[in-house]
Amino acid sequence: MFLARIKRVLVGQPLSNEMIEELKIPRWKALPLMSSDALSSTAYATEEILIALMTFSLLALSWSMPVAIAIVILLAIVTISFRQTIEVYPGGGSAYVVAKENLGHGAGLLTGAALLIDYVLTVAVSVAAGMANIDSALPAIQGHRELICAVVIIAIMMLNLRGNRESGVMLALPSYFFIGSFLLLLGAGSYNLLTGKTLPAAPLLHETYPEIPLFLLLRSFSSGCAALAGVESIADGVTRFKEPRIRNAKSTLFWMTAILAVFFIGLTVLAHVLGITPKPNETVISQLARAVFGKTGLYYLFQGLTALILFTAANTAYQGFPRLCSMLARDRYLPRQLASVGDRLVFSNGIVGLSLLAIFLIIFFEGDVHRLIPLYAIGVFLSFTLSQTGMVLHHWRERGTRWIRSLSIHGAGAVTTLTVLLVIASTKFTHGAWMVIAAMPPLFYLFTRIHHHYLAVGAELSLERESPPNRLPKVKHTVIVPISGIHRGVIEALRYAVSISDDVRACYVEIDPSATERIQSEWMKWAHEIPFVILKSPYRSVLRPMLEYIDDVAQSKNEEIITIVIPEFVTSKWRYSLLHNQTALLIRTALLFKRNRVVTSVRYHLKS
Amino acid sequence: MFLARIKRVLVGQPLSNEMIEELKIPRWKALPLMSSDALSSTAYATEEILIALMTFSLLALSWSMPVAIAIVILLAIVTISFRQTIEVYPGGGSAYVVAKENLGHGAGLLTGAALLIDYVLTVAVSVAAGMANIDSALPAIQGHRELICAVVIIAIMMLNLRGNRESGVMLALPSYFFIGSFLLLLGAGSYNLLTGKTLPAAPLLHETYPEIPLFLLLRSFSSGCAALAGVESIADGVTRFKEPRIRNAKSTLFWMTAILAVFFIGLTVLAHVLGITPKPNETVISQLARAVFGKTGLYYLFQGLTALILFTAANTAYQGFPRLCSMLARDRYLPRQLASVGDRLVFSNGIVGLSLLAIFLIIFFEGDVHRLIPLYAIGVFLSFTLSQTGMVLHHWRERGTRWIRSLSIHGAGAVTTLTVLLVIASTKFTHGAWMVIAAMPPLFYLFTRIHHHYLAVGAELSLERESPPNRLPKVKHTVIVPISGIHRGVIEALRYAVSISDDVRACYVEIDPSATERIQSEWMKWAHEIPFVILKSPYRSVLRPMLEYIDDVAQSKNEEIITIVIPEFVTSKWRYSLLHNQTALLIRTALLFKRNRVVTSVRYHLKS
């Protein structure tokens, strides 16, 4: 089992069912693992707000503060909604499940499509943003961004192919380091400003806000909404928490949101006060860190940790994507191979697929975060809207304790996220959101086609309308053994043939008439009880007369199964098989689409 | 049979045995078909002589006349020898057959290896020389020589994949055109000289011959010996002549040699008298044609016809190479697939292989005739020597009518060709002949290894020491049907299973324990008489417990065959098969190298 060994080396030992319980994670590990996606978005969300505003004028940058505050309010609304979702769906409140169960399969599939696209974009955006922060610090490697991004994605892929226990521990630490270093940045920055070590470039309060078109303001808001991507991951993964999992999940969600809000506001304020403006070759966060720390080792460390948390965020998608595929496959919207947790190998298909798609996006958009962002938020908010709406209907139908409160919260969440969705779709449409919108119908169609196929197969195979027989009726079947001579391998095949049927016949294609007589006399010696059919071959083809004979027998013995028993050699070394005819393979291929033909190879294992 | 249709379009209808007789060719067609290789060598043999002499001095070029005369004498000796070979081997006097039958298998294989290498070189040298003549006339395309050569080789390959009837007619005409145009060139050139229209640059008679090192003279002679390549083709192909085939072959051989001698001497004389010297970017024959015809349309036509006959010569190798492979394969020195004339497809392997090797040589030697030539003649003369020596032994053993005369002729031939072989090997060793010499032992080793394998397999499979049983004993075998649920496909497989054995058991790998009970109760309803084995899968792998179970059954039922009957789906469209588990394929692969396992797929054809 050579392949099995390769697989072990590459993806590690398989996990037993008992070990899955051990994989449940405590809060201190869940926070870094599940929130890296959300937290890391601070590395680009502020910058995107600023870029959008700067298209109007430099003065318009003062609007970044109100926009950031609006986004934090949005974040609070969404978080409160998700806390409720966790309570109702302790088994994992993926937007797909919530939408499917409450709004029907159509909405579920729409959500599923949006989420699949989002996972790919999470990988692409996070890795691209991580690289942007690395090459801000090391301008020498600019120009190789796509290549390095691809290498990073492949590295993350390999990590995930080896399973999430190993990656879990490795990925918890960077998040804590990032949180620590970010707090240090905010603290040091504030300290410098308060002590007058750095002079503010803009006032924080009593700001003047120039008039700018509402559309631009909304577009800036849309850009910043990327900060909310990843907030749903804790609600998705409730089952992965240690007990009491609902309480653990809720408190982890709270802490994540709190940290995200502080980081996002802190970063936006600091960037504004220090007068930082987006530049093409250096990220805002790099400029900020440089302004606060100077070009010290601390600056490089900070940039490294920022890149690391972004790569960790990409890793989040590797947890979610195969899990979502598995859910879709269990509902028969994706190939059933993806459904089973199975050996790790099954998930591998999803992991490799995700990586290739992300690499494709990176190459297509030249690893430019700014060009990827418009595609990102639309899927996030589509799934938010559908899941909030689903929760509204859930509470309306259930009307349990305090249902009015819950319904109101989700109602507010649904209205808000729908509004944001429409804002994003309209303000970002021409910037790339159209691609995501255009990709949805084909995905939706693919899901329904797959579903349709499975339903049709199920109906075709169903035994429901049949009544079971007393005993399974036997099949009458004729066995044909094609031979090219008489030797041990043929004798083995003939022995097998007479064991499985009373109606056995051998057939021999005559290429060289001078050999026929000898073979016939040997036949009489070794297998006289089996009819020996000699087929003429006017065109010296072995295959064609044989196939015609099989058809003839099938026609004369109407409705029966014909078994073709082929003597085949297995050579001691694979390369020797090149020295033998591949007749068995040819016959098998030729009969592949014929009904009522069973092709059986009786393999003779050669010592040579 | 989609593949079959593609094959028909590409390679044409198969030929029936009756049609093979029609393929016998009359003399008028045999001459151009079989002599193009020999005749076309005039296009480069003279030039190679001149190049070798010119390395000494321009004055040394006067030695070209004596060297050419020596080569024509050699040609006469070889031709007379071959006339005798035709008489003794009317079934085809390939050097391989002659050497093998008279000198033993070792000499046969040596000859075979030499000839195989030669066929490849014939293609490479002829196509390269053809291109050299085309780009002499059209200097614009110089620099793309390798590419165009490769395209030409591929075109010839396609022609041959379509079979030799079509190519026969197409290839007869260019040879006649070439003969005609060459005679015109010689005639017009002589006429111009005699009438004084052109003035001779060197005297033909009363020449002064400068002293030059013998080694250089011999090297020049060796280079010119390339003119003899292809002389053997008529003796090889005696069977292809119409009756009386011996007389027809002999007279064709005579005419071929006569034409070749006239052309070769004529060209050498004319080149010398007109004072033509080799140039890197224009062939000698092109310079000559330009000197005689001027840069007229006639010149371009002549160059085109020269290229055409050279390409036709490459085609000769496409006749000989697969035929030689087939002979070697019938003697079990090459894979037996090559042995049968079979459908045309069988020859295709040889044809494609020959083309790829020739293209490789062209690229390696940058399409330079001059660098390819030193490799060429050594194989030719090795096979000449071995076949002449074989004929000497033949006549010594037989001592038939006039055996002393025959023996003397072949003896003279053997001594001459051996001498030439040694001259070529020593004077051309560093120029590339070493490559051919180095390639022989590995080829020889390959032949013997293949032979050894076939002998071992033959001994292993032989029934000679066995005594035939009264009746073939049946095999007791257990059937295992792996199932994943109960549906029509499974029922079909179970019906087949109970038909081929009394000992059938189904096994089911439990991934989801909650489904087991339902399946068990369905089992009792549909197939209660068959034991139903439930396998636990602690690692959620389907394949592994199944393989372990099969091994367990095999061990408990020592020495029996285990048949694994797998229910398999055939979907209506191939792409739908991606939606189904490939368990059958996995099981088949896993059991491929296990003894006493027969894997049988019972395919259920889905309408969906």
C-alpha cells in the first residue's frame, strides 16, 4: 500500500471517533482560532475607508471617524443577533443552516453559494493583505507579490491537509501576539500624543467635516464593512467549544467583538490624528507603526505579526469551507464524496479546491487587496441578511419565551444588514461586486442540477414499489473465456469459469491459421469438456471478432448476463507489464457501456 | 466506439488479408519506393567527401574523384553480394535474418540494434538534408531548420499511420521526377562545358594530386560511404515484389545501383570541374544547380525535387523500422505487441516511436547533416559486414551449386565491408561514431532482458510437465459483496453473487451507527438468506475495514479464491460519474497485487 504510505506522511495518521471529542477546544484557544478572521480585518478595513474618501479630497479623510463609528454600531447589532443565534442553534448556527431551516432550500442555497464565495475571498484577501504588510516593511520583495502569496496559500493548505490539531496550537499563539502588539501600538501612539512626543496633524475633536457626496460616503462605509467579515465564525462553530458550549461561545463572541471594536476605532483615530494617508506601496498600518515605533525592530516585529494574523485568518476559511461543503453534500447539493468526514482524505478535495481558487483570484487581481475588497463584503452581508431573516421567522413561528425581544433584535439585524447589503451592492457594483452577483446564479444552478441527479438516481434505485421475493432469483449466465493460447494462466481462468457457470465457452481469434490445429489438439487434451470456438479475423484484429461473438451469444441467449472471464497476468515488476498484451483492458473498455456484460479478470501472478 | 471512429479517420480502414496480396508492387513502383533512400544520398555524399578533404586544403579537393571511384567500386561489390542474398533469401534477406540464421542470435541482435539505429538516422539525415536544400534556395527560412524538420517528420508520420497504399502512389512520382531532373542537370552541365558556355575551373584529366595524410583521405572516404546507405532495402523487401519476385528484385537492384553510380560520379565530376566548394549556408548540389540552371525557375524546381526525394527516403525507414521491430518481437526480443501485423494500430507504436527519436536527433544536432553523418554509416556497414559474413557461412555449410563462386563473392564483400567499417569507426570515432558504438550495448542488453523475461514466463506458464486432468477441477470460492445501502443496484449484484457461488456474504461498513438498524431490517426483507456482516470503522474509513475483512475471510478459508462482487453505477453521462463514490475503483486498485482475489463489478446502468 504505497499510496497509503505517502498519504500518511503527507496528511498524518487518521483520527478515530474517540479522538474527535478531544478536539473540542477551550475558550482561550477558541478566541484566537475563531476570531483571527475578524480581528485581522482591522489591518485593511481602515485603509479601505480612507482610500474611498481620498478619491474626493484629502480633507474628506476627516469623515473616517464617523464612518468607523457607524461600522462599530453595525458590528454591535450583528453581534447581539449572533448571540441569540447561538442560543437557538447550539448545534452550529451556520447561516446556511439557519436560512435553509427557516426560509427554505432556495434561501439556503443562496446563502451556501454566498458563503462558499466568501471563504475563497477570505483566503485571497487575508493572504494578499498579509503580503502587503510584509512588503511595506521589505520593499525589496515588491513585484513578486503574487508568487509569494501563492506560496503562502500552499503552505497553509499543507498545514490543513495534516489536520487541525497540529495547526490549532500553532495558530493560537500568533493571535495573542498580535493582540498584544496591537495594544502596544495603540498605547504607545496615544502616549506619544499625550506627552507631546509626536504632534497631532489633525484635531480629534471639533473637527470640520467638508461636504461630500452621499454616494462617496456610503462607498467608504461599504469598504469599511469588510471589518465585519468573520464575525459569524463563532456562531458557526458552537459545537467545537468545550461544555458549557453555549456560554463559552457567547463569551468568546463578546470578547472578540470588544477587541475588534477597540482596535478598529483606535486605529482609525490614530491614523487620522497622525495624518496618515493611504499610499500605493505601504499600508496604512505600516505607516502608523513606523510613525509610532520608528524604523526599529519593534516595527518589523509588528509588521510580521500583522502578516501572521492575516495568514491565520486565511486558515479560518480552511476550517469553514470543507465543513460547509460537507453540509451541502449531505443535503445532496454537492458530490456525496464531500459529505463524509471520512478519512482526512475526503476533506482534502475541499482544501485543495479552496487553495486553487484563492490562488486564481490572487493572480487575477495581481494580489491587490484594494481590488479584492469590493468582492468580499457582498457575500458576507448577503449571508448575514438571510440568516437574520431566518431567525426572525424562527421566532415568529416558535414564539417561545421573550420571543418579541428576540424577534426585534433579529428584525433590527435583518433590516440593518439588508440595508448595508444594498448599499454595498450599489456603491461597489462597478468595482467588482458584479462578479460575485454574477457568480451566484451558476453556483445555484449547479447545486440544483446535482440535487436533481441524486433525486433521479434515488427514485430509479428505490425498491419501495417492489415486493421482496422469497429468495433472490439466480441469474442464468453464460461465460465466455477469450484465449490466445493454452497455458497455466488460461487453465486458472477456465477453472474459475466452470466454477461460476455451467455454460462456459472459450473463444480464440485466428490470426495465424497454421497455429490453429496445434491449439485445437492441446485444447482437446486440457479442456475438452468446454466448447472451443474459433473466430476468423479477416482484418487481423483480435478485439473486433471477439466483441462480435459476445454480441452474437448475447442475442441468441436473450436477456441473460454474459460474463467474460479474461486470463490476465500480473508481472512481478510493473515495467514488465509493458511486455504483455493489454487485451483485458481493451475488452473491459469496449464493454464498459454495454448492459448485461460482466468482465472478470482472473489474474495469474507471475514470478517473473 | 468513439475511439474506433477517431482511429478510422486518422489511419484509414483496416486491410483484410485478401487485400495484402494486392499490395505487392510491380517493378516500376518498387524502384522509386525502395531506392529513394539510396538515390537521395547523392544529395549529401559528395558534399561530405569535399568537406572532409577541405579541412586539409582547397587543392586536396582534387582527391574527390578517386575517392568517389573507390566508393562506386565498393557499391558494385555490395550490390553483387546482395544479388546473391536475394537468391538465397527470397523470403526477405534482411541483414537481421541473415546474421541470426547463420551466425546465431548474438550476431542477429547486434545487426538488429545497428539497423534500428540506422532507421532513426535515415529519417534524421534525410529530412535534415532535404531542409538544407530547401533553405539553400530560400535563405529566409534559415534559422527555423529544426522546427521545419520536426514538422516534416510529423507529416511523414501521419502519412504512414494511414498505411502504405496511399503513400505508395504518392511517393513513386517524386522519385521519377528527381531522376529526370538529375539527368537534366548532368546533361545540361556537361553540354555547357562541352560547348564552352561555362568554362571549367579545374581540369578533369591530367589532374595533380597533392600529398595529403592517409587518415584524412580515409576519413573523406568514410564520409562518402553514406552513399551506400539504403542499398540493402531491396534485398530486405523481396516479398513485396510481384512474381517472379526474385528476378524482379534483382533487376530493380541492378537499375538502382546503376542510377546511383551515374549520379554519384556525375555529380562529383561536375562539382569538381565547376570548382564548387562546400559552404555553410548552401549545399553543394544547390550551388551546382545554380551554376548550371542559373537562378531560374528550373533551379527552384530542382531544389524542391531534391528535398522531396530526401523526404521520400525518410519514408523508406518507416517501411523498414516497424517490419524489423516485428521480426525482433516475433523472436521475443521486443514487446510482443509489436509482433503482429494486426490492425494498423499495432504498427503505429513503432511509427510514432521512430518519429520521436528522429525529432530528438534533429534537435540535438541542430538539424545539421554534417554532424549527423558520422553516426550514420557505422550502423550501415556493421549490418553489411554481419550479413555478408553470414552468407559466407551459409554457402560454406550448404555447398550447393556454384558455392565456391558465391562464397568468394560474399567473402570479398565481407572483407571489404569489414575494412570500411573499421575505417569509419577509427576515422569518425571522435566525430560522433562513438555515440552509435556506445548505444549498442544498452540496446543489446535490453533485447536480452526482454527475451529472458519471455523465456521465464513461458517456462512458468508451461503445461508440459503437467498431466491433464480428466475434467477441469472447479474452484471453491467465497463471494463478498460490499454494500453501502440497499437498492436496485445492490439487488442486481446480490443476484449475480448467488448465481456464481453458494457461499455469499455481504458486508457493510458502519460509519453512522444510527443508520445501521434501518439497513439491517431492510436486509431481512430483501436478502435474508445472505449473511450480513457489519464492520465497525473507528477511523471512519470505508476501505480499510473492508480490506481487512476480505483478508480475514481469505485466511479462514485457506487457499480459496475470494470474489468481490461490487455493485457499480454507470451513469448516463460521464460527468455524472463524478457525483458517485469510486469505491469499486479503490477496491480494485487495493487488491491488484493480491493473489487469489477476483474483483467483479456488476454494473447497474442508470437512466439518469
